[in-house]
Amino acid sequence: MQLKTLAAAATLLLCTLPGVSQARDTALYLPFDKVVAEAISTGKIDGSVKFYLAGNKPAGKVTVVSAGAVTNKKTNAFNKSDEVACEWVLQSALITLHQAAKKVGANAVTDIASFYKSNERKDAKTYECHAGALMAGVALRGDLAKVQ
């Protein structure tokens, strides 16, 4: 009988807490180039692949090798500021795009747009990140290209 009382009390307690559907999902629009520079300076990417947000054109002839490459990354945001969590998850997305570009012989990712929940957002300076109490996420779409 005591087990049933404990289970009922636990159920009641859980019902009083905010549900997952009410979880925080804050959209942030943060500087892209700062995080790219940090990823290069810390050695997470080697700088051989350049990144161009939509609205920024590389100098030279651009040949798209693979259009519409998408990465969708999440990271643990617990006990991190939103900005730190977003920078961390963007670096993860950059690493994925960097590897994908090198794999197909590209030296750039061009026309990069935020692509969170398949909603495209183009901005020449910022990326979109969604931060919550436990997770932060960044999704990007861009073209893997050779710039000469």
C-alpha cells in the first residue's frame, strides 16, 4: 500500500512541473565570422575550407560541386550561457561542413543559410541558433564549392 501512495505522490509532483512542450526555445541571431575564426584558431577546422554566408560572395570563379548540403547539430546547453552553447554547436556544424567539402574536393561552402526546422533564413552576418534549458541547436544549408 505504501508503494501505491509513493507512486501517486510522484505522479502528482511530476504533473505540477512544466511539461516538455513548454520547454524554452529561444531563437538567437549571433555573429558567424567570430565562431569561424575561433574554430580555426583552436584547430577544430584547418582553414582550408572557407565559409560564406548567403549575401557574401567569394572573389573568383565559383563552381558548385554539391548543392544544398545540410547539417543539423545539437549540443548540451546545461550550465552554459546561450551564447556559449550556440558557439559550441555552430563549431560542430562547421566541422561537419568542412569535412563534407574536403570529401568532395571543395574548398568553400557558399550561400550558407540557417535552416532550423527546415525554415530557411539568410543573413550576411549572423546565424540562427535555438537555445533551451538543456539543448542548443543549429541547422545550416549551403553549397559545397570550388573557388578559383
